[in-house]
Amino acid sequence: MRWHVRGAAVGFVLAALVGCGSPGSDDNAQDQGEQADRTVEKPDVAAAGDVTLTVWDQEVRGGQARQIKRLNAAFQEQYPNVTIKRVARSFEDLNKTLKLAVSGPNAPDVVQANQGRPVMGTLVKGGLLAPLDPYAEAFGWGDRYSDLLLDLNRFSSDGNTFGDGNLYGLSQMGEIVGVFYNKTKVSEKPATLEAFEASLQEAKDDGDIPIQFGNLDAWPGIHEYETVLGQTASKEQIRDFVFAREGASFDAPEFVEAAEKLQEWADAGYFTPDFNGTGYDPAWQRFAKGQGRYLIAGTWLVADLNEQMGEDVGFMLMPGAEEGGDPVALGGESLPFAITSKSEHPDVAAAYIDFLTNSDAATVLAETDNLPAMPVEESAIPSGLPADVFAEWGRLNEADGLIPYLDYTTPTFFDDLSGAIQELLGGKSDPQEFTSGVQGAFQEFADQQR
Amino acid sequence: MRATASERPPGEPRLVGYLYLLPALVAFTAFVLVPLGRAVWLSFYDWDGVTPGTWTGLDNYAELFSEEALRGAFAHALVLLFFYALLPVGIGLLLAGLVARARVRGLAFFRTVLFLPQVIALVVVAVMWRMIYDPGSGALNELLRTFGLGSLTQSWLGDFNLALPAVGVVGTWVWFGLAMVLLMAGVQKIPASLYDAARVDGAGMVREFFAVTLPALRGEIAVALTLTTIAALRNFDLIYITTKGGPGDATSVPAFQVYDRAFQTGEVGSAAAIGIALTAIIFCFSFVINRTAERGYAL
């Protein structure tokens, strides 16, 4: 009877293989360039008839959830013929399921597709997102944001060029990685990087922790590095690298200098002891409890720190080499809302995205403890720590000083960079090895692109 | 009696047996074989999960040997094998040997307590140990300081050399309870007369363990080793929550690479190849362990 068993096994393997063509068949390819070039009228949503708009977002926490609920309700009130079917997921869940959902037969109409090559770039490559340029023209979205904020949501039609080409999404909120400081310990904000370093040494001499830092989760190191990099390299140089423009390289003297500085800080004991073994949350929680002088972190901590420290906490951008120079800081914007190519109601979807990002929306965002990416009316700005953040956001956008996250650069760059920074700060590699190693990982990607 | 009837064994015709298997086989095919076949298929492609994939033949498998990060991941899995499988079974044997020798008061109580780690969800275990290992305020370093051993405190999960053993110890803690319960149960079914005979022959404690306890536990050891080996090789949750493969690549393991490549970096083909290789390795290990136990070599 043996052959029966074997025959059956072969049969099952064959059955398993039947229906397997090349994965990801190419039925979505459309001429994106043509679509991007056409012009449209501002859509009339009220005349669109009964429409159900399926939206996948990740606005699930505190103030984020409050703003999207308010805006969704307001939109449906204004246009009773539209029903918004909201699918809310956490950031990680959304990123993991989005590709499957968008390429499936019942694709949602509007999705939040994270910036950069890993998510948005792949979806554009697959022809799964609709270019929004015609709508940007009709609604005047260009005036709503500073240039970099729009560039971050741009890709070429083939998905190969990032930061240039068609617009694929709009974001609601801004985000800065800056320096939180404990006001009871820092009487005067340091005006230059040198003064900042002197203040670190002073804290060290007092027996305090100069910078609270926990890098067990690997990604916070990217923020520390890039915050310093913004002061050693020019913003164009960093942007060119992230957008993988011709001739840009990680293995440049300015990038080495930032690595040297960071390693110096680590060696001098300016960070939490054993930072590579300390979690991100314990680190900022200790800062909130009054341990440590500074914390380099993003504006996503504003609500928590404000609540726990009240008057005692302030926010500033990392000072540059010269006093009064134009500020440069790591930052960006929340996940952009994009329209899928399979959506049957792109016009209504565009009007919805417009509604989420217009000036009324900016007021709602400010009222719900968020930092709107677009300009907001003076009267809507809250007091306390958020006021610091709003002011710095305004200053930064005026100077066009935002630099994008380095991990947008290639699909694997997050892993490449975060691991390399842990090694740099742990003393396992020297600054030169660090930059050339990271450049090597980038080169692999660049070679594949060409 | 007709000739045909006498040629086959009594009862229903053999082929009918397959009919009884059919329902289970259908479910097994739909949920195990088809996905497995699909994974094998994907492993021959370079595919980002969205755009059309390109056929690359065995390239993804060649990468398992050529790419340092992957070689490292498999090497780490072998190190974890020591902590997840050998150590727990060793501790279990030691305890079982002691129980065989002496009556322990409140045995059921101790057994329950030592088995507890098995009952807790691994995610909870991982979160708990991450707190214990925290260099600043974790229980382990606090304990060392309390006993005046402040100089021994470490950044357990942040040190390049310590992180892997530190994660390994968590595995030992989780799995030794299971090994112990299995082996103790085995010891209890060994006839007391064997021990009496050994003692009459003048065997000491050590001799008794190797001559009586160990051979009698062969089956249980095989079961314990199989379960723990599988757990060691496909270990994901502990790594994901405690270190995410860091610092650097110090604790990266194959299962973590599968997840990372499939869901984060868009290398679905490579992820499938690692998964298939891992499946094959686990299969080989289990096969060898069980064969060895059946035939009674070595152990």
C-alpha cells in the first residue's frame, strides 16, 4: 500500500501548488502619470448620491481618536448622503494588513499609508494608490503645507523616486523630535550646541542624568542621532540622502561628525547608564518623575509629559552651532490619508481628505491636543507645554527646517540603521565604520534600483 | 471459502480506511498542506508583497548561507537550544532523580509552583522579564545591590554578549517546569523493586540514577526534548518583546527574521525561504531525537 500514501502525498502537494501563478499579479497597473496630469473640478459631494466611504485609519489613541470622531461626524452632518464606514486599527496592525487589504477585491476607499518606501512606495509601485495632484489643484492644497510636508507624500508614478513626483496623500498632524527640558534644572535654554554640551557636563557634575535615553527598543537611537546630525550636516544634504537623490551618501564627513559627537556623549556618560538595556517607556517616565535634565523625544509625548510635569517641563529645538541661526530639526507629519485606485468614489474621498485638513479641521486638531500640520488660528493655541511646541513648529516651518526620518530611505533602513546605532553607542564600532557600514546597506538598495 | 477472501486480512477492505481519514485529511490539506505548499512556492520568488514577483529559483535559499545576518540568526537559535532544551531537561532530570531517591513533603505544591511559568502566556512572561532585567530599577539588579553585589549589576538585555544568554535564561525558566513534571511522572511509574535490586547490588545514588532512572525515562526525555527543541527553534515572542533582535543583531533568531522580512521590509520570498528551512531543521531535530530514543542509543 505504500504507493497509495506516496501518491496521495504527491497529489496534495500538487493541489497546493495549483492556482499559484507568479505572486502579486499585475492587474492594477494604470497609467498614473496621465491620471496625475488631468484636471478636475472641485467635486460636489452633495450631488454624488448615496455613498459609503470605507476608511482605514490608525487614529486610535486619546486626542487622535477624539479629533477623527468629531471630524467624521461633522462631515456626515454636512453631507447626509455620505456614510463613513470607519475601520480603526493600531499603527502596527494597520501597517501589517494594509498591503493585503488594498490589493484585495474589496479595497477601502481611503487609507492611511505611512510615508516612505516601505509602505507608500510599495503601494505606488503596485499601482494601488491614486495620484491626488488634480485634487490638490482644485482644492488649493499646495498653500496649506510647507514644501517638505508635501514632498514627504510624493512619489514618482513607478514608485522609484521618493520625495518628488505625484502627490499621494495628505497628513493632518505635525511631529517634531526635539528636546524636552526640566525647567526646575535648566534656568536658561542653551542657545548653541556648545552651550548645550556644557549644560550636559554641568548636569553630570551635579550627579544628575544629563539626557534620559532608553534604546532597548532600538529605534530611539535614530532620533538621537538625527537630532545631532541636523546640527552637523545641512538640511539639503540630509534630505538628498533620504530621498536617495543622485550623489547623496551616508559616508560623508558631516555624518561621521554627528556619530563622533554622539559616541563622545555616550562615553562621557551624558546618557542614562546602560541605555542599550533600558526601555523607551521607562526612560521618559523617569524624566517625567524629575530624574534627568533633558529628554530627546518626539511631540507624541507632549500630552503625557504635560499631564505629569505641568509647569516644570519645556520644549525646544536642538540648538545649532551658531546662535540665532535657522533651526533644523527632525520631524514630519502623521500618516497621510490616501485614496486607493480601486475606490469607486474618488471625488467624495478627495472631498473627505480636504475636510480633514482644512482650517476648521486645524482648529479641531488643536482643541483635541494635537499639533496641526497646517497653520492654525492664534486663538486655538493651548497654553503650557503645547504652546512651546506650536511655537517651535511654526518657527521650523517658516524656516523650512524639517528633516525627514532617515528610516524612510530604503525598505530595510530601519533595521540597518537602528542596529548600527546600538553598536556605535555600545562602543562596538567607531564612527567611521558606522557610516561606511550604513552606506554599504544603502548601496545595496541603490544598486537594485538601477 | 473463496480464495480472494482468504488472501486479505479479516475486516473491511484496507482502502476503506482512507475514507475514514478523509475528513481530517481535507482539513489538514486546507489549513496545513496548502499554505505550506504556497510558502514553498513563494520562497522561489523575489516578492515585496504587492508588485509582481520575479522568479529567482534557489537564490533565497543560497542567501541562508551567504548572508551573515541569517547565518547569525541560525547560530543564535542553536545557542538558545542549549537554554531552552538541554538545560531545562537537565534540571528536570536532576529533580526527578532526587524525587526518585527520597520522599519529598508537599511534592504536589512544589510541582505546581515550578510548573507555573508554563501556564503564563509567553507575552506576559516576556514583559515581566523585561522589567526584571531593567538596568536601573529592575528586580535583578536591585537584588544584587541589596546583597552588596552592586559591581555585578549589568545591562542584561543591552549588552552585546549578555543579551542572548539573558533571553535564554527566560526560556529555561519557562520550560524546566514542563520537563520536570514529565520526568517526575515517568519516575513514579518505575517499579520500586528495580531500585531495591540496585541497592542490594550496592549501587550508590549516582550509579542508581544512571543504571535505573535514566534508561527508564528514555521515552519521557524524548518527549521533553522534542517539545523544548521545537520551542527553542521557532522562538519568536520572547525575542520580539524583550529585545527586537538587538542590540545590533545580537539576539536575532530565524523566526524573528521571518516576521521582519515578511511584514516590515517587504522581502516575502526570503521570509518564506527562512520559514521553510526552519521547518526542515525542526523536522530533522525531532526525527533524530525520536529515532534515538526508540532505538535506545546514546541516551
